[in-house]
Amino acid sequence: MAEKTSLAVPAAPPEVIRLQEDVPEASFWRRARHSLLRTRWPILALLILSLVVFLAIFGPQIAPKDPNRITLAARLKPPFERNAQGEMVYILGTDSLGRDVLSRLIYGARISLSVGIVAVGIGGTLGTLLGLTAGYFGGRVDDVIMRLADIQLAFPFILLAIMVLVVLGAGVLNLVLVLGIGQWVTYARIARGETMAQREKEYIEAARSIGASHARIMFRGILPNILAPLIVIASFNVASVILAEASLSFLGLGVPPTVPTWGGMLAESRDQLLANRWWLAVFPGLAIMLTVLSLNILGDWLRDFLDPRLRGTV
Amino acid sequence: MGRYLARRLLQSILVIFGVTLFSFLSLHLAGDPTLLYVNERATDAQIAETRHRLGFDRPLYEQYLAFMGRLVRGDFGKSLVTKTPAMELITTRLPATIELTVFAMLLAITLSIPIGLLAATKRGTPYDGGIMLFAIFGQSMPSFWLGLMLMLYVGLHWKILPISGHVPLLDPLLAGDFKTAIGNIPRALQHLIMPGVTIAMFSLSRNARLIRSSMLEVLALDYVRTARAKGLRERTVIIRHAFRNALIPFVTILGLEFGFLLSGVVVVETVFSWPGVGRLVFNSINQRDIPVVQATVVFFSLLFVGLNLLVDLIYARLDPRIRLG
């Protein structure tokens, strides 16, 4: 508990909290660096994630081929195959339309990551706002918000997503919205609980007594002090959203088939599996697994570093 | 217990209301649902006639009440493609899905307990490290990908298990034919293993981690030290004293577990061509047979709500703080 002073400093008036930003900042990053070096695995995870982010941003510059270019003459080339000149033209092979698997994988990183991050951004913001409001005001507001959360929690998320996407039609915007709205409950519950704990602290009373508005107390006073667990949840959440996106794409409910995605590539690989075109299934799956694994490892580390109380709950 | 029961029941009713309202409204999300029921060449007059026949011209609340009335009588609507009642489509496929889900749940529960216990009692040893590595991998792969890999290697390369197909167990059992049911068990299991493992992997990994961490927490408590100090065997301390309390957080997620497994069912049945409700959903999605998708979503949700309620009641019996609180 004593470890988590850096982000969740209680018992100080808001003015002091602002001052704090520059004091423990240096020591916070130093502690983070030390903890990372000590545990080792998160560094590997960070490296993998940096690579994925890099590919997502610079994909068009890096990808050897146009991911949608159809070359029927080069259909279903196995990976690592050299041509007559001894060159490896398609490092990870080609699919049933002769599209380059490596290029599609690189472009796929964009969709997986951006869908994951944007959806978590939507769900996290919405959930935090609602949880903060419920915890701060309590009473009827709290009741309504939390009952809504209960209802959503009692409803298997993927079914909800399927229902909405079938009716509205697949597409990046719908997908991101559905995945985002599906996530708000987790954030709302944590934010509410933490807010209720903070609300009773003296610094809030102090802020109130000098006439700070509700909004100021909520966003300048409480929010910075409840961020740590929310950040931890978000890191795991990006991982599970990426998995959900892959499932929905696999069902044909993700982004349109012209956009290369990892889940979509796996869906297409299914028809080729019996003919033993293993590379079509192995590589996109590995890409998803390594990304999600890295996020999970990083989430574990963030939790232990920022908020060890969450151990066993997330 | 009575008050808790009443509150929990009320909550479930609220949830059912929410779920049905949501499924009902989602049909109207994309605009006029009548357009789903007519073909593209239909004239305006035909569309208006269909709209009237299906009641889509009535106020929304009336439509919702009618929808609820039909649900109560077990009428979940009709398939646009085959014109058969959706409920019939679901019930004929339900046994296969139940077989798969129950099998997966058994795997997820029975394997995760010894694995999690082993990791907790051997904390810091290579056992623990290996188990935790396995668990974090298990939580990080898309389930259908695991399914594809199993098919590719276990099924196609090594030819150990069949890659698709289903041997019925529940169907002959329900028909009263016990001999066939028992005779089918060995072959049915062969077909169940790969899809079952695929669905169970995520929960299995998460449960193992959960049991490990809650076990470690309990083992650090004073009463465990007392039990050891009075000379009880380590086995007794772990099984009778620590494990029982460590199980409590595990029981709470068992209800949600079913939802996880159900979501897995839709994709995994598709991968293994399993003739269950999940594949029905997939096929209905592809044919845009929305009433069937809607019926399945509502049906699964009701099942989910019911099971959650059941689990909470079991939980209340296990934990006196809730029963009496």
C-alpha cells in the first residue's frame, strides 16, 4: 500500500496536489524503470508492443507489397520459398488470391491496435464519467447508473455485439462503438468504488469548504487520485477488445473484407486448412497472440506496480 | 435469506426486462424492420401490407408488449429463410451445444482447481512458473485460433482425433434410449475433446490464476498459521482450511463463466462444424436471418440470467455474510 503514493495521494488539499506533479515525477519514472528492469518480462512485452505500434504507424512504408493486390499467378505460395533467382518474394507466402501475407499482417496491425485503443478510449471515458458521477453524488443517480451496469453485466457481451452488428451492419465505426460501449461497466464500477473512498477524505472537505464546484472537485480533485486502477484495467482491456474484434471479424461482423485484419485473415484461412495451407492460419494467429500476450504481461506489471490491491480481481 | 432472495429475484426481472427491451429495440435500430421481411422488388403497397400484418405500424410500446406476450408463450418468431419457428431451430440444436458447453465447463473447472492449487503450494518453483506461463498464453490466444491449430496438428498431421463431426449423447438419452447413449460415449468424447479444449482454454487459464492468487492470499492468513501450529498435516491445512475459503471468489465467477463459454460456442462451433446453436447463429448472420439471431440472443440471455441467479443462491449458502446480511 505504501508503494502507491505517487498517483493516489490522499489527505492533501487540491493546491498541494498540483504542486506534487513536479516533485515525485522523476522518482516515479525512476521507480518504474527499476521495477521494469527487475521483472524483465515486461521489457520484452514492451519491445513487442513497440514493434506492433511501429508497424501500425509506418505500415505503408514498410510493407513489401500492396496488401490488396491480387496476383492470381502467385496463389497460395508457401512461406520462405525462393524463386528461380534465389529471392524470397513472398516471405510469409500468399493467400488464395495471391495477396502477400506479410503485407496483410503489417496492415492488420493498424486495425487491431486502433480498434482496441479507440474502443477502450470510448468505454473508459464513458465508464469513468458515469462511475465518478455515481460515486460522487450517490443516492438516486448512483442507483440508476449501477442498475444499468448490472443489466449489461448480466448480458453476455458477444451476443449483444452480434445482435447490434447484424442489424446495423458491419463496419469500423459500428464495431468500435459496440466494443467501446460494451466495456464501460468495468470502469464505472471501479471508478465508483474509488470515488466513494476519496469523497470522504479531508482534502475533498477542504476543497468544498473553500467553495470549489462539484465539477472542479470531481475532475481536479478526485479523478487524478483514482486513475491508477483505471489505467491498469485499460491495459488488460485493450487485450480483450483485440480478441473480441478478432472473434467478430472471424464471424464476418468486423470490418469490410477489403480491409486486411488479423481476424479476417484467420476466417479466410479456414477454407484452406484442410488443404494444409498452414501459413494462412499460423501467422495471423501468432500476431494476435503476441500482441495480446504483451498487453497482458504489461497489464500484470502495471497492476503490481501501480495498484497491487487489484491482484486477484483483474 | 428471504430478503436477499427477493432482492435478487427482482434484479433478475429487471435484467430480463432490459435484455428483451434491448433485443426488441435493436431490430428497429437500422430503420424500418419491415424491409427485412420483403424482397427488393416489393411495391410500396406490399411493404405497407406486410408492415401492417407484422404489426410494425403500431406504437413501439404496443409492439414490445406483443413481443413479450409471444415470448412468454414460447414464440420466438420465425426464420426468414426456412419459415420454421426459431424456437424449433434452437431446440433441435440445443442438445449438441449443451454437450459441448458442459464438457468445456467441466474441463475448465476440474482442471483449473488442481493446477491452481499446485501453483500456489509450489510458489516460486519451476512448477509455478510453468503453470503461470501456460495460463498467460492460454488467456492470450483467440480461442478459434487454438481450434484451427488443434485441427491442423492434432487432427490433420498426427490424425489423433477427428477434425469435425458430432456423435449425439443427449438426443438418444432424451429419447429414452440408454443403450445407444452409453454406447456412443467413447466416440462422442473423441469428437468433444478438441472443441471442448478450445472453448475451455481461456477460462481454464483465468481460473487457474484466480485460484492460485486467492489461495496465496488465504495461506498468508493467521488462521492458517494457527492450523499449522497446532500440528495439522499440511494436506489437511490446505484442503480443509485454506482451500474452502479460497474457493469463494471462484464460485462468484462461475455464473459469468457460462456467458464466456457461450460466447466461445458461437465461434468454436463454426470452426469445428459442430451442429449446435452457435453454428445456427453463424449461419443466420450470413443469411441475415435476423429473427433467428434475435431469438437466439434472447434465449441465451434468459438462460444466462437464470444460471447467474442459481449461482448467486449457491454462493449465498456458502457465504453466511451474504445470507444474513
